[in-house]
Amino acid sequence: MSSEQTPIGATKAASAPKIGFVSLGCPKALTDSELILTQLRAEGYETSKTFEGADLVIVNTCGFIDDAVKESLDTIGEALAENGKVIVTGCLGARSGTDGENLIRQVHPKVLAVTGPHATQEVMDAVHIHVPKPHDPFIDLVPEARGVAGIKLTPRHYAYLKISEGCNHRCSFCIIPSMRGDLVSRPIGDVLAEAKALFEFGVKELLVISQDTSAYGVDVKYRTGFWEGKPIKTRMYDLVEQLGALAQEHGAWVRLHYVYPYPHVDEIIPLMAQGLILPYLDVPFQHAHPDVLKRMKRPANGEKNLDRLRRWREICPDIVVRSTFIAGFPGETEEEFEYLLEFLKEAEIDRAGCFAYSPIEGAPANLLEGALPDAVREERRARFMAVAEQVSIAKLQKRIGDTMQVLIDSAPAMGRKGGTGRCYADAPEIDGTVRLLPPEKASKILKVGEFTKARIVAVDGHDLIGQPF
């Protein structure tokens, strides 16, 4: 069974029903899982580490690309074989099969219930039918919950903060809006209350996520909300400014993900230069050639992204930009792909990932002419990653000799043999790490979830080697 870890601190009650839980997909799906687990624990359910030991299994699925669909369907099949009582939720739950019927029910007709993403109450209703709840919920009785932030599946020292659900864009390669709907921004007071609770419970890094972080508040026309009696606009800048202030009070980091390069994002960069939030932006460019971006129907495709990057670096020289790209999009010519490689080098993207284009059932891009053979798509992805690695390593080499603040993720034996952490340039699980050498002073102790200073002494692939002091 491949599943998320059972939350630390859970207490066991022999009579309490046990729920097995598997969370697949992106951090946005992970936050949906955290909401469901919080409600389960609030109502007295326990979690099971195995399918066989559970009274029921919940599988939170991903349905974005073919590999994710296969993994989700395989996991559902495994849960059915080992347990028999399975509820399915998540993005794949919203997809239809070839005849218009629900895809999951076509493949696995024995599942008890299927919901789409962001459907905590629907999942709980299905759980109640098949495994009645042991008692009424009181969120303050959940031992491993972090106040109003609820249960988190991440390590104690970092957490994801989802600020909105859905997306207003209709990119031709994407079906997320059909599964998660249009943009719905969370009330700014609720977001800040969750952030404060997380910081107070010891979180040292808050990763802000959504489908489109830059669009926060667009759906409510940036209306004024309230936080601790103060009026605050539901707007990206105002939210980030408040999050930064909260983080400073607790000596913590705020990291921004899924930020589209709209003009108003320029307002955020001075906050990075001031040290209020991390000088790090996750910007999903997807491509660089204007014709490909037009076929992709990408938002902000008219922006001059190179000029924007130069301005950001003028304001905040330390800024790190990570991005994702698609190689082999339908109709992509060799010249358009070469244009992308030149952009990658000129833009000096610090951290870049690339997918070979994969047709997704229901995506408008499937109707475009000029579909490329699988071999060409994979070959271009490999060429892209070779260039991306050269750019990234060249930038990492410049850090040798620098002193950096490192958040410790792993430190066996109190760090006597060294450890692993991340600097401001490294988001968990998707970027590199800082591999910490054994401290030179015997009195130096490394603890998970705490910061240490380290002098960068070498580079190994995408990772830095640091000497803590």
C-alpha cells in the first residue's frame, strides 16, 4: 500500500472505526486530503496504515496526465482487492469515460462512491453511510490538528496554504477547470487565520498554492475582508504582505507557487527585496514562442517575459525563478522549440522542469493539427532538460563561498553525521537540497525544523554541499 503517513500524535481507540487513506497528485490535492482527514479525526475515526486493517478506504485521485490516471486506477484496484470497501474522490472522479459515463465507475464498478475534487462533505456523507461516525465532531479534540488549520500530511515544519480553488483560464492542454471549476478565492480572513495557526504550531515554511495565485481575489472583485478587526482587500499583494508580516513574527518563510507573470506581480518583488517573503517565484511559463503560447491559449501570453524577468532581478538580485514547460506541443516546429531553448538560456531559469506533451482526454489541444510522434516529443524533452541542467548548475556554482540560511529536513543522530536541508532557493520535493556536512564543532547540533547557517563549499548535480556553523 502506498499512502500518506499517519499523522503524528494520533491516539488509538480500540472501538473507533479505521479509515485507510491514499493521497495522490499535486499539493492542491494534498490540501483536499488534509481537509478530509481533519474531518475524519474530528468525528472520531482513526487512520489505518494498511488496506486490510481498515473498515473502509478513501483514495484521493489525480486525473491530469495519463500516468497519473493509471496510477490512480491501479491504486483503486489495489484497494478493492485488499479491502473491498472503497470511496474515490479527487480530479479523476470528475472525468467521464468514452461513453460519457463516469470513468472510475466504468473501470471499477464496485467502488462505493465517487466524488470530484474539493468535496469534503460529499466524501464524509459517503463514509457515514458505510461506516457510521463514532461521535459528534469537536475540532478542538483532534490531538494532531494544528488549530483551525486542521490536520496536515506534511512534516511539522512546513505546510501548504491553499488560497483559492479552480481556475478561470481555459488553456488548450488542460482539463483542470472542468474538474475543479472556475476560480473561487477563500476569504482573506480565513486564509490569514489558517496561516497564523500554522505558524503558532511551529511551521517554519508556508508554501502558498492555488491554480493561479496571481488571480487571487479577481472573482470577488478584490472586495474588502477583515482580519483581526482590520479591513484588508482580497488581493494578492495585500495577502502576501500580511503573510510576510506574520512569518516575520515567527521567524518563518513564505514561498509563492503557481504565480502567472501578470503586470501586478511586479508589486510583489519589492517585498522580496525587503526580506518579507522568500525571493522565490514558481512561474508556469509552459513555453516561450508566441505562436505556441497562442495555440496553448495561455494567459499573459502577450507579456514580454524576458523584460519582466530582468526588471525583477534589478529590484531583487537574489530572486530565484522556477518554471515548468511543455515540449512537443501539437504543431511545434523545430524552430519554435529552438526558440524555447534560447529563452531558457537567456532567461537563466534557476529551476526548470519539462513534460513531453501528453494528450489528455477532453483537452481542446487534442483537436489541433500537427501532433508530433512520441519519439520526437521525448527527444525534445530530453534536449530541454540537458540545457536546463547546464543553466541550473552554472547558477549553483556561483553560490560556492556564500553563507546561506538552511531549513533542516533531516538530521540523523542530531546532525553529528550531517543532514539535509533547503535554502530559500529550494521548495520541498521539487527542487534541489543542501546536503550538510558534519559540523566542525562537536557542540553544534542540527534539529529537524530549525534553521542553521551553512557555508556552501561545493555543488553536486542539482544540490549544494554546505558546512554548517
